[in-house]
Amino acid sequence: MQLPATSAGPIDLAGVRDRVEEVLTDFLDSKDRTATALGHPLEITETLREFLASGGKRIRPLLCVVGWHAAGGHGDMGPVLRAAAALEMFVAWALVHDDLMDRSDTRRGRPAVHRTLASRHPSLRDADRFGDNAALLIGNFALIWSGELLHTTQLTPQQRPTVQQFYDTMLSEVMFGQYRDLLGTEHTDYDVDTALAVIRYKTATGTVQRPLQIGAAIAGATPTILDTCTDIGLPLGEAFQLRDDLLGVFGIPQRTGKPNLDDLREGKRTVLLALAVQRATAAQRDILCSLVANPSLDEHGASRIRSVMEETGAREAVEKMISDRLTQALNVLDAAPFPPHATAALRQLAHSAATRTT
């Protein structure tokens, strides 16, 4: 695939998405050929291909490329686009496994991967168990192939150690964050600081900070640039997840592609829920305790929970937290030593991440 050189003009974010898609398509095509030659089932690559094509914001690949521009990247975009594709494959792993652990039925308005695989094999003795196990393996393939995309990226001996360090650190952070999230659903306490720690490690680092740093490192970023990526990435990543938590309860499923009951049925210990419990009256707390984490929760019960979240000011407080973090990130961006075209693109992505409705 011939990849064009970049210029200092406005960054074509839609074009970046298209180029990342090409890298992913070419990579999966090569995996199809290998599987065919060895007689392996093509269902693995087909399922991943369908999942990747089902939507998604591609925010991590976009931020990776913008981070490259921010550090003065120029010329051949091939290496940074391949690294960006590795991040999207990494996201596929995280989401496939997250849906499996959360027992979510849908993702992006379609059946979750474990549900899709179960429905494809209805004649099996235990189709649901097969779907779960197969989704676990397909998520593992996505993670392995993410690493393969990265380590086959053409990097110089000076670039590779830093890029690999950021990638490896990101993997550990996200997995620790996921584990902390799992622990949280088993506990009965509702602590805002604990919920924020989950957000930082499970989402903020892997969604914004590390993608920016990986792209910047490919461009040979200075320590100052890499630190600036952190100063922007952490508050913006937290704003992204706080918005996600609001959409998980108040979002419109036809827009978000996910039900707005799952987080409440699971009893996910979000900042939103922690604030509602802390601010609730005794009567309101009784409503929350009796309905949250009820796997049979219906829309009527969810409406009562949402009312408490509104009445206690929890929803408004989370909106302010999002706004404060977006402002913090934009203030750093205003003073950042980035080229104007990178600053403009990052400003656009920041607003989209914090204010989105899907």
C-alpha cells in the first residue's frame, strides 16, 4: 500500500481513519491467506473484521497520528499509521473481553462478539459456553496481532525502545484498571476516589495519553513533548470515560449502540453512582440499594435510579467534572509547543471526546 507523505496543512482526520482501515484490512487479508493455507477456520479473522467494521470512534489511532504531528512528524506516514492500526486492534481485544466480563449483549448496536458466536453455532450442546470461550480466544488473537502490528512497524533503533515501553506500559495499566473495575463491582462501598482510579488506569491512559505518546515517540519527541502529552492526555481521558459513564445510564441506545441498563444491572461502581449514593437521603439510598445491581432491573426501575441521580445533583456534578477536565486539557494545549495543525486537530478531538452523544 502506497502511503502519502504528510504536509503542514490541516490534518485530514477522515483521511487518517481511511488509511488506518487500509492497514487493518491488508493485515487481516494476510491472516486469511495464512489460515487458508494451513486449513484453519476463517471465522476468527471474519469475526474480527466484522467487529472492526461495525463502527467505533477510532479515537486512539487518530490521537496516535496527531501525536506524531505534534512532535514534528513529517514525510512517510507508514510507520505511524501501522502503530495506529495496532492500537485499534488493541481496542478490539479490550472491548471483546470487556463485553464478555460484563455479560453485555450488544456493542455498537449489534450483538456482542460472544453472542454472535453463540448464535452462529446453535446446534452445539452448549452454544453459550462456546460463544464465551471463542470470544475469549478471538480477543486474545486481537491482542497478539496488535503486538505483531507494532513490532513489524519500521522503526529506527532509537525509536523502538521508547515506543515499545509506552505500549507495554499501556497494556499493564489497562489490565490493572480492568481488574480494579472487577473488584469494584464486588464491593459494597461507593467511593469517588476509587472510581476515579479505575477510570485513570482502565481508560484515561490507554485512550489518550499513551496513543499520543506512541505517535510522538515515532516522530522522535523530546521529553517535554512527551510530558505535555501526559498533561493533556490524563484529564482528557478521564473526561472521555466520565462521558461514557453518563451515556451508559442516560444515553439513547439508538445513538450509543448499547443498552442504558447494563451498567445499572451490573452495579458498576462509577463516579456517577458513587456521588449519587453519597448525596442521597435515606429514602433515595434505599431506592439505589434495592435496584442497582439487580440483574432483572427493568426500565421502570432504571427510571427511578436516574431520578435519584438527577435529584441528588450527581449527574450535574459529573458534567462539571467533564467540563473542568476538558478545560484543563485545553489550557495545556494552548501553551503546548505543538505545530498549529496538530493543535487544531487535537482541539477538535478533545471537544468530540468530552461532549459526544454516542
